Amino acid sequence: MHLKLLDKLKALHARLEHEVRAERARRMPDEVRLKRLKRAKLRVKDRLYGLVPA
């Protein structure tokens, strides 16, 4: 079960990273959208580290 969730979270993290990079590459990046994407990415990262044993 954890492996499926881990894979989904990793994929979501990668997608959010892609969206952050795409937004930054725009001529006039939307700072509010960037902030939301970064927060979402951080929440996913926190969940990932919570699932992986130390």
C-alpha cells in the first residue's frame, strides 16, 4: 500500500516541480501561483518523508 502511495506522491511532486519551472519561465510569472505551487510541493515532500522510514 505504501509503495503505491509513494509512487503517486513522487509523481505529484515531479508534476508540481515541472509546473513551478514552467511558471518561472514565463515572461511575467504569476507570483501568487508560484507561491501556491511551492506550498503544495512542500506539503507533498513532507508527506513523502513521513512515509519513508529513517
